[in-house]
Amino acid sequence: MSHGARSQTQATEDTSTTMVEMASQIDSVARSTSTLADNVGSTSASIEEMSASIEQGARESENLLAAVEETSTTIEEMTSTIRAVADLDVDLGWVPRVHAGGITLANAPWGQDPHMVEIATLDASIDLRELLSGRVVLPSLVVRGPRVLLITRPR
């Protein structure tokens, strides 16, 4: 075999080896791309789940805000008859609790006694889950030292 033919054979072998190496690299890139596509798909699904959770949290926050506003209106209506609350402590934990002492409620304007209700202490817990659905449920209510005056309107 002549020197030129040997060089051409060597060049063909070198080219063939380079092409095999390139094919291997292309296969490796294809596998990496497939793995990356799987990871992007998983990340996209996770983002969709987080988005749904955030939307649900926003709806629950709106429900809580509506319940608080409704409760605030009810309390505002009630406070027009509340004469005094000497001691008030509110715990806004997972189970909201209220402690109040020295509570007096006004009597009707035509009544002789200025107080229709007097309560030494009142302790209550509020079911937060029920409150979010618009219902006021008191799982615990303890009233100590109540005095209630029931009268009828004079004729």
C-alpha cells in the first residue's frame, strides 16, 4: 500500500472515530435534555399545585375577613347596650378565647334599674372553623355572678 493510500485510510479511520464520539456526545445531550424536560414538567406541576393552594388560601382569607366584618357589625350593634366592661382579655390563637369581667348591659330607657344584666366574669371560646362559615359557635361559655333583671313594659 502506498503512503498516500495509508494516509487516506488513517484519515478515514480518524473521521470514523470522531463521528462515533460525536454520536455518543449527541446521545448524552439527548438523555440530559430528556431529564431536563421531565424536571421542567415536575416543576410546572408543582407550581400549579402551589398556585391552587395560594388561591384557596386567598378564598379562605376572604371568608375570614367577611366573618370578622359580620362579627364586628354584630358587636357594634351590641355595644350600644353595653354600659361597661371592666376587664377584657382576648387570645387570638387557634381556638380564640375571650375573658371579660365587670360586664353591665343597659336596661330599657323606661326601666327603673339602669342595668338589665350584670356579669362578674365571662369566659368563652369560639370555634374558628364555624366562624369562617358565618356561624358563631361557642364550644365553651362560662358565666360567673350573673344578675339578670327581666321586666315588662308598663301599660
